Amino acid sequence: MQLWADEIVVESSVDASANTRTGPRLELHASTITFRPGADIITQEGDLVLDGVVALDEGAATLFSTGLGAGGSVHLGTLTGQRSDLTIQTGSGDILLDGTIDNLGSLTLNSSGITRLSGAIGSSAPIASLTTDAGGLTDLRGGHIHASTVELADTVVLTTDVTINATTVTFGGTVDADAAANDRTLTVNATGMTTFAGAVGNNQQLLSLTTDAPGETDLNGSPINATTVDFADAVVLTADVTINATTVTFGNTVDADAAANDRTLTVNATGMTTFADAVGNNQRLLSLTTDAAGTTDLNASLIQAATVSFADAVILTTDVTINATTVTFGNTVDADAAANDRTLTVNATGMTTFAGAVGNNQRLLSLTT
């Protein structure tokens, strides 16, 4: 069924599932399509097209459903509300949101197909929450998401550079760029917890992955592949993590999650790897490893892990103490500048190995084992 008008107001629920004349497909075309509180739309296995600005009145939550199994698709343009909640469920059908989304309460998108978000979300007026379920794939095309809570439980593909501003952000599946020619940037600004539960850039690496200084990042996915990786907030490892990049920066502390789960952190970077704060101070790591390429900048005063192995050149930009069982410096070790001759103290119950020159380019103030 198709309906065309200048403006359309949906006062109560519409169920097109049993429409034997035109089928369950429903199309509404108008400059503005307004939904009163609780005015749900059901089109069992039929597509739903809302062509116009979709406005949700304040009040009861609204449901757009095209099925739980073999559902139809939902295709919307601009979506706005008065802090109203909206759930869209399509079964295996796609959810295609082509316009901006502003001033909603919770927006819940459940689809085992493709969920495509083409416009900015919360750019003019933030929404309370954005949630997708575990099935299917979410295609982020809008560039900007601003919500209190963002939880993307399915696979995420970036088809543009994306910035997320929120309190908490959770990626429950993998995160990838769309194509090698279009390596994308992902910036997460969250004052609370940012969680990566799956691999990042494993299928197609990102150009950059960045978090801001407030909050905490939980790394529960591996590997992380990006040209530039920059975690400005505290990092907690809830899995063994490998990072492959050109430059990697930990701007805050790095810790394992629990004593029974001491984690491994492996950084393979062809450029600079920077540790700007303590590693393993709150909960030590099982191992901290860097590869032979590049340089590691130790600006962290304390490193605690059972095994510490720096295969690349090490520069001390602060006084450093390492507490471990075994410690290996596979390349050179130097202070950063003559005015800042640094101290290096290694407390190891097993073997401490220096495989390259120490202080040859810039001498240390002291070296102690």
C-alpha cells in the first residue's frame, strides 16, 4: 500500500500484515510523517518505506516491525523525536536510515541483515542510546554519533571516517574499514568505558584508531591493525592483545584485568611505540613484547610483567624501573638528551639481557640491576 500527502499523522498502530489486496508492503510519502505515542507499524515480511521527515511525538515507545524471521526491509530518511524511544526490528531484512537522527531517547536496531546508518546521529541534539543486536552488519556512513550510550553488538564496517562522542561505547563484534583504498579513521571520545570485544582492522586495517584521555579502554579483541593507534585513556587488557601498526601510543596506564588472567601485550610497530605511563602497576602483565622494527619510547616510570622483551631500540624519556622475571633488550638503549640523562633500574629474578649498546648515542645517568 502507498500513501502520498503533504503531511501524514499516524494516530494509532497500523498492521499491514494481513493486507491481501496489496500485500504487507507499506509506503508513506510526505514532507513530514508524525507518529503519535505508541503508533506502531507492523508489516510482517513486507517492506516499510517512510519517505519524509519522520517525527516521533513524546510518549510511549514506538515499534516498526517487518518480522522476526524472514522480515522485510525498513527504509527511512530523516528521523527526529522528543526524547522518544524507537525500536526497529526486521528479522533478516535490512535497516536503511538515510538521513540525520536527532533528539531521540533510545534507538534500537535489530536486524540479521545490513543496518546502514548514512547520516549523522545526535549532531544537532544527542540521543540517549544507540543499540544494534549481535546479528548482521552495521555500516557506519554518517561520520558522527553523539549519544550517552553506544552499543554495536554486530560486525561494524566504516565506510567513512567516524567520530563517536558518548559516555560508554561498546563494539561487540569486529571493526573494519571498507576497502584498502579507503582506510578509515575511528575516534572514540568517551568519558566512561570504551570496549573493543572483537578484532579491529583484521579484515581491512584502519588508517587510525584513537581514544580520548577521559575514561578507560577495555581491549578484549585481537589483533588491532591500523596505521596509527593512539589510546589516550587508561587501557585494561581483558584478553591477550597484538597490535600491528606504524605508530602506537599508550598515553595512560596499561594493566591486565585480574591476577588470574595476566595478559600478554605484543606491539609490532615499524615506527614509534610510546608508553607514556606505568605498565602493569595495578595488575601486572604476563608479557610485554615489541618487535625489532622501529623504536620504543619509555616515558613510563614503572613496568611490571613476568616477561619483558624489547626487540627494537629503546629511548628513555623518564627514569624507568622494570620489575619482571626475565628482561631482554634486543637492541640499543639510550637516554633522550644530554640534559635529561636517565636512570634504568631492572629488578629481575631471572635473566636480564642487553643485546645492544647502552648509552652509546646518549649515555644514561645510571644503569642498575
